[in-house]
Amino acid sequence: QVQLVESGGGSVQAGGSLRLSCAASGRTFSSYTMGWFRQAPGKEREFVATISRSGGSTYYADSVKGRFTISRDNAKNTVYLQMNSLKPEDTAVYYCAQARSVAYTTTREYDYAYWGQGTQVTVSS
């Protein structure tokens, strides 16, 4: 049974930083692309960042490029999202996700088979 457990969310002022973590279990972590998505109140869930199995390839939404960094530690079965220069519009529930059997980074929700429960990030102005 696959489990993804996010942590690290919280409240921060604009310009601040947070680091999200997602601990995975149930499958061979290093075999799967991982991603982060977010959903703001009243909006659809949107792609944030993705990282390849080895960590050698990453891709970001334009809205977070240059401010957020996705990384992974395959020895710890954990993926991270370092968020710097946070803005009020970054306020959302952040979800980590593990891909189906894809061998590339992907922004499509359909390509992700498993999802965490989400962690709230609130950025005040």
C-alpha cells in the first residue's frame, strides 16, 4: 500500500520561506517520478513542480520558477519542496504525488497514481 505523507506547511509572511517534505512508502521510491501540486480556495488543483527518478531533471510552473526548488533523497524515500520569496498567491493546500510508470517528468495530474493528504501553506501580506 502506497502512502505519501506531507509535512512542513504552516503560516508565513510574504517574502518568507518554507520547506515541505513528503515521505513515501509502499513502492520503490527511486523508480518513480514525483511531483508537487497545489489547490487554492475556490480554484482547481494546479501543477507546481516535478522531479525525475534520479533527481537529474526538474520542471516548474512559471508561477514558481526561480523561487521554488524540488529535490529528492532516494535513500530517505523523501521528496522536498523548498519555497522561498513566498507570496500571498502561494497560499494553498500543497499535495505531493507519485507517478504511474512514467520515466519522465510530467505536469499532468493523470500521470500521477498516488497522492498525499495535503499540507496547508498560508502566506500573509
